[in-house]
Amino acid sequence: MIAEGRFLQILKGCSRVNLLGVDMGFRYVGIASVFDAFGECRIEPEGTLDLKSDDLLRGFLKYTGNKHGIVVGYTKENMDLNSFILRKLKSIQVFLNLPIVLSNEEFSTQKAHELLFNLNPAYSRNKFLLDQTSACVILSKFINKTKDQFPEPINY
């Protein structure tokens, strides 16, 4: 994992920043992508990995094509989950040639639950969709927090 400042320096060299967002839990990993993060910014849910049946490295490799970095949510309250996340990420970072940054995920699941419930109450009970939407929320928070450090996109 690298510091947020260094992560942003790396991204400044990219013309359109494409990121992977990760909401990682003990059992499920929600994945989301953002295309042109500091331009038009289109965030989309990508998928959910089940750590009991899916290989985490293979799962990450499936989603990391054409990405410039990975934003992984962490929580200040659950230190057991944080150490679990760090162990998993350290074991796969060797194989990924991408910078990884940790971003505060406080209330991302609650926000995702609200968003899904407002669309359709049945959606909010779908664990896979909830984890993907949480990953979208994590990416959105990270982008909103850091977008002022990027110049305005040039429109041709």
C-alpha cells in the first residue's frame, strides 16, 4: 500500500484515470470501476468475489485490466478486518503492477443500502449488489475528496 499523496502523483501522469474500487470483507469483496475519474467520471459496479469459493488474485486480475490504481476501503473501527485486508492485499500486490491506496469506508455500506432501498427495497437485501454498490460509494468518496488536486480536463 502507498500513501494517498504518492498515489495521486502516479495518477497525475495518466490522461484518463481508470480506478478499481474495492469493498473488502471477511467473506465477500465488492468490486467497482470508475472510468475517467477526474473528468466525466462514470462509476459502475463490476462484481462480487466470494472468498470461500473464489481465488482473490484471479478475481483481481479479472477486473484490473486498463486500470491505473486500486482504492480499497478500510474502517477505523474494525481492526480485525483491517489486518485481514492488509494481509490479503500484501499477498496479491506482488502480482499486480498497480498502486493500491486505502481509503476510509465509514458508512459506505449504510449509504449503499439507502441507495439500493430507494431504487427497490428488494435490491437492498441482495448481499452481492450491496457489496458492489459499497465499492461504488468508496470510489465516489475518494474521487470527491481528491478531485481538486487534478486540473480541469481539456475539452477538444
